[in-house]
Amino acid sequence: MENFPSIQNILNDFINHMEERQPISASDLPNIDLYMDQVTTFMNSHLEHSKRYPEDKILTKTMINNYAKSRLLPPPDKKKYSKDHMLLLIFIYYFKNILSITDIQKLLTPMTRRYFQNEDGTDMSWLYSHIMGQEPLQAKRIGEDIRRLSEDALNIFPDADAGDQEYLQLLSMVALLSCDVYMKKQLIEKLIDSFDFPENETDEKKKR
């Protein structure tokens, strides 16, 4: 038990960081079009906090090219990427950690068709700001859930040997968090599967 506070400190530090961290705002993005190198530099700088290891890459040229080939990302204009491209890349970055490319394509294709470079006021910045504006509240809710879960993990093995307590509490915490992520991932997939997405452009072209 004496080493358990080290685990608890990690949780508290993570929760505090999560609640204090502000998401990238649409207003943080440049209002000028950027070349690919500028895009990757911006993304790697502003999302550096999410790296596990210092050498990890947030976004690379290869990733961007693959997103374009998968029709996740509209082609750049004269090799320059707009603010809408940047906002779409942020969505892709968060979703790719949970969803397959196929599911991301299903989910984002209607958004791209409707809001990408739209000029009637309901554009990508409008959409992004409404969704990301909920992130601070969601971070607080998740922090509360993690604290409750950590209390449960602490009490799973109350009678275990003192020398095993730290490992068993770590194992319990990881197992409960994994169960949470697994069930939420399944729910996300069911939500995507239940929605009647418009046919993609390739299918539409085949019918013409």
C-alpha cells in the first residue's frame, strides 16, 4: 500500500492536466492557407501534449497523403491547405485513435460535403467550435469518472499481500479503464452502423 500514492499521483496529475488543457480553438488556426510542412509543424506543436514518447509524430506528410487517397481529406488548392483542412485534420487525429479509417470516412464524409468551405455561416469553424466547446465540461466529467474508478480499483484486493498491492491496484485500474474504453468503442461503432449514411462519391459515380 505504501507505493500506491505514486499511482494516485499519476491519476491526479493526468486529471488536472486534462481539465486545465484547452483544445485547439478555431481562432488559433491561421487564416491563410499553408503548405504541407507548415501544416505538420502546426499540428505537431499544438498537439504535442498528447504524445506518449518524445519521438512520436502527430501528423506526417505520409499520413496527409493517405488521408487524401482515402478521400478523408479534400485535395489542397495549389498545394496549400486551408483552415477547413486543418479543422478536418484535428477531427481525424482524435477519431483515428478509436475508429477504423472506414468508420472515420463514413462519419466525416457528410460533414465534408455539407460544411467544408461552406459560405452560408454554418461552416467548418462553426461546427468545430460548437463541438470542441464542450470539451472542458467533458474533461471534468471524465475526471470525476476516473476518480470513482480509482476508488473501486483500490478496494478490489484489500486482503492481498502488501508487496503485491501496488501491482494489483495498477492491474485493476488498467483493467477497469480498458473495460470502459472497450464498451464505449462498441457503442460508437453501433451508433455509426445504425446511421443511414449517404452513399459515397465513388458509389454515386458508378451509378451514373
